[in-house]
Amino acid sequence: TNEQEIRPPKSYNRCHEEECYVVIFKLNDTFTDELTSSAITQLAAVVKANEGIIAAGFGKNETSLYDTNRQHAGGFTHTLIVTFVDERALKFYDTEPEHLKLGGIIIPHMEEAVATDTWIDTYPD
């Protein structure tokens, strides 16, 4: 599928508070379903390279789930979500070569992006 969650192959005891990195993209028409699949495969390599990643996912935004969904999307086509155990893992991710390769797949097709980092409380604890 185009939307896929990738989990690291290790056990993890969920923290109450986690660092979450979210990027929404407007990608142009040259970003094909094949490139989406390539990005998901590369994201798996990112997860494997960083043991501080709890979960990661990348996929094409769904615009037909409900009537106003298309209006809320604002033209953004894809979303990347990465959850980290702590800030150190996020900082490692920022310069990690596998992450830079992921950017090499996405950025040439990017018209716009909005990124945010946030601490989130997760449930169940």
C-alpha cells in the first residue's frame, strides 16, 4: 500500500511523552506512486539506522474520507510522521545519511512543505 507504518525490529516500552516530527508536503505530479513506494522503502532504512525511532510512516494523503476532507488538505499531497524516544534521536535523524537519501527522493518534487516538532503525550501509558 502507499500508506504504511514502519516499526523498528525491537521491543519498546512506551514512554508517556514522545518527540513527534510531522511534515506535510505539496508534491508535484512528477512524484509518482513508484516514488512513494521508494520513499517508504527508504524510510525503513532510516528506521533501521536510528534505534531512537519508535515509529515512522509516509504516505499519500487521503482526500475522499469525508466531504470536507479535500478542503482541509489545502493542496498538501503527502505526510511524513516520525516518533522518537527523545530529542537526541531527533537530532541524530536530522543529519543521518539514510534520512538525507530520503530527502533526495522527495525534495526534487516538492512545491511546499510544513514541518513541526512537538512533544506529545501518548496513551496508553
